[in-house]
Amino acid sequence: MQQMIANVTLLAAGLSAALLTGCASTGGSSCCGSTSEGTIMKEPFGKTLDGQAVDIYTLRNTNGVEARIMTYGGTLVSLKVPDKSGNFGDVVLGCDSVPDYQKQTAYFGALIGRYGNRIAKGQFVLDGKTYHLDINNPPNSLHGGTNGYDKVIWAAKPVPTDSGPSLEMTYVSKDGEEGYPGTLKIKAVYKLTEDNSLRIEFTATTDKDTVVNLTGHTYWNLAGKGNILDHVVMINADKFTPVDETLIPTGVLQPVDGTPFDFRTPTAVGARIEQVNEQIKFGKGYDHNWVLNKETDKLDVAASLYDPTTGRMLQVLTTSPGVQFYSGNFLDGTVTGKGGWVYQFRNGLCFEPQHFPDSPNQPNFPSTELKPGEKHHNIIEYKFSVK
Ligand code: GLA
């Protein structure tokens, strides 16, 4: 069933034909992994409930780090990285089959759009016209609506590069889809590099004025089990955007000083998560956007995550102005994930690098408008190490 698609380095060097044949005939990871900058393999990953075929691509670098990405939702299904003893383990939450992904509402590992996070009351005004979106998280619209980009099948093709296996995913979101104006052409390129980084680079163009906020929704658990309360978080932000009880920002940029939202010094997730605090109460824990201490459009560190038991360390870099840190507060034991793990309260956490929630209705937030002739651009990089 497996088909080795490309020995990435040599494909880039123009020597692909002979090697492709060689890889395809031997198949499996032993074929090319040890002699190149990495490999990509394509396999069927079953079908959606309505019978659409879904493929899964396995990207592997020469250190043995392996990322698996499926075409349904452009989803990062698994990511295996070493711990401090060199043992590889999967550090992302997800499901075993496509129908299981379709049944859950947690957005495990998916690409998110057209608009990451919430738009108040599912409406906004653009060029004097009011647009009405799908209210899938009453009273608001969340993550692009019921059929957001996490629920569609993306086209995928491996692309040649000399710095690691790379998978280009594309999706065309039609004018009016889930209520958003303009046909949006989106490209999301996943790349696994030799320094154990997985990068997602989004670009998008439109044929009418629209709003765009693309991100990734991977849940991390660097221990591969249990809850994430002992994971140590750093967020490179002096301010965050407090919310109302429906998780819509009030519009204020509030200093984190003296609050449980101050992660400038690395702190365990659980250290202050039960504090009596209105914002913690609204989020049922952390479910907020932080205003990053960095220039927008510059790729820089947004956050880091460290698990003392395994020594695994994740740095999240982005070009976006914000990051949503969500501590898995809606996980409640109703989803059985990969390998039979029943995901309980706070068994995983997300960092969603993005523009601020509800920006189309918030004049003092950085703009998320995209016009014809412009290019939306957002890079997310997950960089792994041990300490
Ligand atoms: C984001 C939101 C959360 C929740 C999750 C998905 O992080 O901010 O409130 O909807 O996605 O469960």
C-alpha cells in the first residue's frame, strides 16, 4: 500500500526519476531515510463518512522525526520526536480514523480558517455591508463555522526542497462559503527540517475584499499521556486580550503583570490555573489571546513548552501578532483518541498563532482585511529540542 514519493534532497538536485523508481519498489522508511535530508511517503487513510478518499503523508527527517499529515482538514495527525533519552514518542492528540476526526469538535491538529477563533455574534461589516456567518458556538462564530477548513479535503503534493521534506496543501474557499465574501485561494506548506522543526507557511489571495485569519490547531502533550498541568509554558507577551463571558475580547490590551496570565517567566500551566480570577473563570482555564512582544510579520518566538518528565521542549515561532493559548478546558472524556486514550480535561494544550479574535469588529486590533492583489502570509514553526 505504501508508496515512497520522493527522496527530497535528490529530487531537488534533479536526480529524481531513478531514485523515485528505486524508492517505490522497496517502499518503507528504510529505503531513503538514512542517506538523504528526508523522505515523504503517501498512503490511503480511509474515507470520510460520505465516501471521500483521504490520504496521509508521512514526512521524516534523517534524525527520525516523523510528521503525519492527512488531507482531511490538512490535519497534523501525529508527530514523533525524541525525549532526553532518545526515545521517540507522539506528542500530538488526535484520532485513529477519518470518521473519528469527523465526529469530534475539538479541531485536533487541523488547519483553521477562514477565520481562526471567534467573531462576535457571527457578523461583521466590511465596505459598508454586513456579513452573516454560521453561529456554530452560540452566540458566536468559531473557527470559520461548522464547515471550516478543518472539515474539507485539501489537495496535497510533495514539493522539492533541499532543506527537508515538504508538503504543499491547497484549498479554494468559494465566495460566500460559511458566509465569508470572496473566493480565497489558500496554500499551506508543511516542511520538516533537519533541526527538528515543523513549519507551516500559509499564503492566501482573494478576488474580493474579505477577512482572513489562518492558523493550526494542534494539541500538545509532550509526555504523550496524562494532563498538561506540569508542562512549563513561556509566552513572549506583556499583554493579553481579556474576554467577556462568551470569549469575545473586550477590546482592551491588558498588561499581564501580577496576573495568572504572566508567562514571561516559564511557569507550570497548573500553578495558577485554579486562581479566583474572572478571566480564568470565563475561559474555564486559559483560553485567551496574548499580544506578542514582536514586530508583526517578523518570524519570532511566541511561546515555549517544556515537559520536565521527558525533557522535551517545544518552541513556537510565528509571524502573527498574537497567540491563543488554550489549556484543553473543553476536553471532557467524551472523545477516545489515538490508541484508545480517552482525552480527559486538560490532557492537551494548544498554541494557535494568529491575529486577535474578533478583529473584524475591533477597530483597535491589527487588521485582518485582505484585498484583491494583496497576499495574506503567516508562518508557524514548531521547533523541538530536549533539555
Ligand atoms: C480555541 C478556542 C476554544 C475552543 C477550542 C476548540 O482554542 O478559543 O475556546 O473552542 O479552540 O475546542
